[in-house]
Amino acid sequence: MKILNELYAGKAKTVYETDDSERLVLRFRDDTSAFDGAKIEQLARKGMVNNRTNAFIMEKLEAAGIVTHFDRLLSANEAVVKRLDMIPIECVVRNISSGSICKRLGVEEGLTLLPPTFEFFLKDDARHDPMVNEFHIRSFGWASEDEVAAMKTQTFAVNDCLKALFAEAGLLLVDYKLEFGRYQGDVVLGDEFTADGCRLWDAKTREKLDKDRFRQGLGGVVEAYEEVAHRLGVDLD
Ligand code: ATP
Ligand code: TYD
């Protein structure tokens, strides 16, 4: 496969067109950002750890019947994915309260949420990704009613699969964000699943092993991501 021009440089990944019009290459960079890009640092090895961890998780999701954009690993920090028409909406599921919901609703961190709660955000950094509801998404034409339903169903299906996978690794899946896109008439998961886009706590100590280490300046960010990969059984060599 030949990598052609750069299509888009996101905060943590660069997307390239390829000689296959249906496939893109994602390059996972070492850049780490928080607060809508206000805090950015380079963390050595992060691109590789995330690329390999993401591939491992995408394969678990596919095995559980969830269709994703993932095609194959291309190199240590690159993957081939299906080219999607992205829906500009972020889907968040929360099993335990943490992050923005605590500030927004004044609830304490660490409450178990039964049922797990669900939120939509508009993907718009300049407006700090405002929370939107299903009617906003349909009324402004960001996605249809059926697409909204599909995003919700698939985001919860990911929860069922990954809560169990992480539990076996001694980890609590606190919350996560997913994006979707259209591919040949279907709504397909079009995001990475790594410690950059979810919260993972040690099940016994509740130590944070995700991007909150970066957001909160706790240090040991990549070491925590490697610990997650190690516990899952991801091959990092
Ligand atoms: P974040 O997702 O954390 O808000 P970002 O938008 O800067 O940050 P990156 O992960 O750095 O995201 O960049 C990836 C970009 O590529 C995103 O805009 C995403 O929508 C897009 N993208 C990812 N997978 C696909 C795909 N399969 N087809 C088309 N675009 C994709
Ligand atoms: P949330 O608590 O809403 O935001 P914050 O990251 O500001 O604390 O995030 C919930 C989960 O979704 C968390 O694991 C981070 C992830 N997320 C992203 O990775 N990117 C985003 O743009 C959003 C809104 C959430």
C-alpha cells in the first residue's frame, strides 16, 4: 500500500490518503493534548503503544460482532482503516462518575452509575465540544434518527465487551468516547480505543492509568499506558 497526501492532522493522529480510495492510514503520533489542545506535549513511545493497544482492542470488538474501521496494522505506529464519512458527534458512556460530569452536575467522583449513563457531544474544539441531545443531532442534520440509534446501540455494545475485557485485566472501565462514520450505508465505529480516549482505573486501588495522568500532571503517563497494554496481553515489541 502506498501512502499519498496528508488528509488531516488531528491532535494525536495524522490521517493519510492511500492508493486505495477506500482505505486511509492513521499514524499515531507521540503528541498528547488536553483541554481542547491548550496543553500539548510529546511523550516518547505513546504513538506505538496506542497503535498496538488499539489494534488489539479493535480485534476484540470485531470478534464480539462490532463492525469497526480497523483493517490491519501497517507498522509500529501506523494502521490501515476503512475510509469513513465521519459523523461530527462524540458518544460517551460512563460507568463511574469522573471528569466533566462531576463539574457539570456537582456530583462526586467515583460513583457507580447504574444504568451506565450516555451523552452526546458535538465535535467542535473551538466551542469546547458542547453537549447536545438527539434532537439537536437530527434537527441540524448531523445524523439521522437511525444513525443516532445505531451509534447508541454500538457504543453500549462496546461497553459490554470492554468492561469484561478490562475487568479480566484488573481494570475498571470508568468512561470512554467514541466516534462513528458512514461506510457503504452502515454506521461503523471510526475511532481509536486507547487510554487517550477513556478512563481506566486499577480495580483494587483505583489508581488512574489513563490520560488523566497527563491532564492532572500526575506523571508516568506512558508507563501507565504500557501497564494497561501489559495487563491486556498486548504485544508491544
Ligand atoms: P479527538 O478525536 O481526540 O477529538 P482529533 O479530532 O484531533 O481529536 P485525532 O485522533 O488526532 O483526532 O485525528 C484523527 C482524525 O481522523 C479525526 O478527526 C477523525 O474524525 C478522523 N478519522 C479517524 N478515523 C477515520 C476514518 N476511518 N475515516 C475518516 N476519518 C477518520
Ligand atoms: P469528559 O469527562 O466528558 O471530559 P474531560 O475529558 O474534559 O474530563 O470525558 C469523558 C470521557 O470521554 C473521557 O474518558 C475522555 C473522553 N473524551 C475524549 O477523549 N475526547 C472528547 O472530546 C470528549 C468529550 C471526551
